Amino acid sequence: MKTEGQKESLKHEKRLAKIVGGSRTAASGAFWNRKGDVRNDELLIEHKWTGKKQVTIKSEVLQKITKEAILDSRTPVLGLHLDGENYVVLLEEDFFELRNSIIGE
């Protein structure tokens, strides 16, 4: 039986997969050959859900998704659902590359 948090996390993973035109990863990336929670051709997304007003992001989580994404030739993204809002965390260089591609620099 899944907890409420697991159900909500699954719902948000499905939502993210649909938005990015990708797919959810079975067992949330527990298998050696498919890491992350959501992936498409360009992104590897690790998703964290909490109904609380705060969350602790450990460097190990960021390092893990970054390493896995680079080994898979994808951009690492940490998706967060926090107190009813959805956020993404990117490496600074990926953020500026995205920004520059949007504004044409």
C-alpha cells in the first residue's frame, strides 16, 4: 500500500513526463541502466515531493543526478514540489545556456 506522499510523487512524475514528452523510470531509477525518475532525449529529472513548507537538498542528491545525467548525455534537473508549488533546480551553466538560447545570445 502506497503512502499519500508516494501517491502524490507518482502523480507529479507522470505530470512531468507528459510535459517534457518523456517517460517515468520504473522503480524510480533503482536499476543500474535507467536512472532518475523522469527522462526524455535531453533531460534526466530527479523528482522530490513534499507537502511541507521546507525541504533539505543535500549535495549528494545534486551530485548523483548530475553524474547520472552526464553519463547518459542528458541535462540534470531536480524537480521539487514544495508546499503546493513546483520548482526546478538546474546547474548554473545549464540555466545560462537555456537563457541564452531563448534570448538569442
